[in-house]
Amino acid sequence: MRDGTVWPDGLGARGGVRVEQVRTLGPAAVELGAAGVDELAVEVVVALRRAGVEVPTGATVTYARALALAGSSPVGAYWAGRATLVRRPEDVAAYDQVFGHVFGGMRLAEVAAVPRPVEVQLEVEADEPPAPDDDVGTERPDADVQTVRYSATELLRHRDLATCTADELAQAHRLMADLRVRAAQRPSRRRRPAAGSRGALDLRRTVRRSLRTGGEVLRPARDEPGERPRRLVLLVDVSGSMEPYARALARFAHASVAARRRGQVEVFALGTRVTRITRELATHDPDLALRRAAGAVADWSGGTRLGDGLRRFNDRWGVRGLARGAVVVVLSDGWDRGETAVLGEEMARLRRVAHRLVWVNPLKASPGYAPLAGGMAAALPHVDEFVEGHSIASLEALADVVAR
């Protein structure tokens, strides 16, 4: 060390590690200049490398900064090096030996003492408040107590619906009752009054307003192009492969119908045939809506022919006007028993008339998923957005997607 480097209680060079001209104080504060801290950090690193500990070059700079922040505390000096220079548990013994040599005169057992334990209490969010604790006088261990809150509802929002139990599905369906689907907006031919100086001059309203002031135009009226909600079209795959997710996706469709005015949302069930179920879902009771929809769909949990179903939808409803300028959402896993070329052609037809085409696949969240199914591979080139649909959180994200 150079002059001006001060450590308490005889911190000197021992064990062959050289530290020059170290002056000692009592247990008072340690005051190191920037140069002294850097030299000490380099000497500790050199000693560690001689002891066989691998220390990267960048760790030396980090250790010097940590050593400067440690200030007068020997404990801080020890843990500053322990946190920045030791990368493997098996190097702790070598670090302790080097620290004892460089910073001689310190009791390593006191410096490297393990911090006092922390007790963790788990609190579970419940509908009813917890019962009062009868053992008020029970002694607790001498430790810090930290409270960690656990929310079963938050975990359920991200749980895959295919892995939920019957009780969890019932709770998930109740959570989906609060789901709100907003409409994407499109320009309208109707104009609306504009605030301030925005928009174009509205001559009719300006003249009408001037009649109140004897023909003097004091405040010209202005207007701007208006907006109206786009139509939302949902095509829900209700085949057997979609059984774990079909009812949850049907509840999403019900939430869309319940949140929008009549005529702006259309829902169709895709299986071996196409069934329009908008009227069955047009009720505020989601359980009643699903029962009516299941009764109207004769091929629920049956086979699937997505290509043929989309062809019938395009010929009868979609291309003839229902899908024109609309946001079309296909909720399916992409498994198709029909010709994949037909599915690709019908997706291309649908894409030409729709404003946006969104495909929701619950299997997309599976680890290592790739769209290798023939139907999914044929449809994907015509899709604007390919999103997940396996959990409540993913359906909430879908609500934001269709609102854009």
C-alpha cells in the first residue's frame, strides 16, 4: 500500500502477499483513497489467482468499487470480495485463506459470520378473512419476519386451462365473466364536432350559431371525421381436439357479444359444419348462453374440416359482406381432417376482404411448439397475428389485440 492507506487493527501483509507501508488504527473507521482501494483490490486478486481461483479482469474493477462502498467495516470488506470475486462454492476456502493473509489481525469467524436468519410467513388471499390466532402468546424465533402474499387468483390467470381441475375451471369461468372486449375503430362518413381549432370549418353550425349574436361570427364551429366500431367475427373450433379449450373460448365469445351492441359481433362454431350461434350467446347469463350454444351445435366435440367450414362461411356470410372490413378471429388448434390446400385457399379469400385476420391457437404456448400441422402451416401465411389462447391471461391479451 502507499502512504495514506489506513486499515484498522493491524491490517498488514502476511503469508507472502506484499502490502507496503500500512498504518494501523484501532477499531475506528477505515479511510482509503481511490488509489489505495485500487492497489488493495489488485493485490487481493493477484493472491487469489496464485491460490488457483479464476478471477475475470472485470471482477477486479467491480471489487474495487465494492471495497470503496464498504467503508470502515471489515465485514463489508470481506463480503465485498466474497460477492464479486468468488464464483464457485469450492473457492470459498481459498478466498478465506487469502483474505486472512492480506487483512491480518482479524478474526475470520467474526467477519464471515452468516447473517441472522429471516423467517418467512406465507399469507394466502382468501374470500373470507383468516380466523384469529388463538396462540397469541406463542414464542417466535429471534429472527426477522417477512410476509409473502400468495394469490391463487393470479396463478389461475396464467394456468393452462387444459390442466385445470373442475373447481379451477369453474373459478376461471367466473373470472372470465369480468372480461371486457373493446371494439376496434374505423373511419366513418359521419362527421362529429371538433373541440378548439381542430378540424375543418362547419359552415352550417357556424351560421346557426351566429343567429344568436345578430349574424356576427364569434366562435366558428368546426368538425372532424368520426369513428365507428368495426365488426368482430369469431370462428370458434368446437371439434374434439379443442375440447379442453372450447368452452373457455366460447365464454370469450359470449363476453364479446355481451359487451357490444347487436350487429357488431358475430360468432360461428366450426366443426364438420358451420353453425351461427350469435343469437344463442346474446344473453347476460354465461351458463345459459353456453347451454343454448351447445344445444344449437350438433357436431360439438366431433370431427373438424376447417377448409370446408371456411368455404361455407365465405360463400354464405363472409365474402358476401359479413367479414368485409371486419376483424376476423379464428380460434383453433389448426388440426384439419380435410385438404390443407382448401384451407389455404379459403384463408386467402377471407384475408382479402377482412381488415385483420387473427388466429388464436391454445397449443402455441406449449414448450417447443412449431406450426407443423398441415392446416396450421397452410393458414399461417395469411394470418396477420398468431397469438396464444390457453389461459385467462392470454384471452385478456387477445381482447387487447382485437381492439387495435
